[in-house]
Amino acid sequence: MENVSAIFAGLVFALFGGALLVWTGVRVWCGEPVAQGVSRIASVALAGAAGAVALALGGYCLTRL
């Protein structure tokens, strides 16, 4: 039962982290702002860090089966 929860959590974290990194990259590449009213560098750094942490948590959950 705990394996199913770990797989689900790992997949959710990995999908969210990957999607956030792709979305941030596309926004930067197109020259559009990542967040309104925030410094461009700060918003890219924060979104990138959040995506990387979520991706790492997903990997951690999936390797602990």
C-alpha cells in the first residue's frame, strides 16, 4: 500500500517539476515575463529552483520504493 502512495507522489512531483522547468524555459526563450511585477532574474531563479526541487523530490520518492 505504501508503494502505491510513493509512486503516485513521485510521479506528481516529477511531472510538476518537469512542467514548471519547461514552462519557465519557454517563457524566458520567448522573452515573456515569468511573473508579473517581479524582477526578471528573481522570477526565473525562483521558478527554476522550485521546478528543480520538485523534480528532485519526485526522483527521491521513486527511488525509495
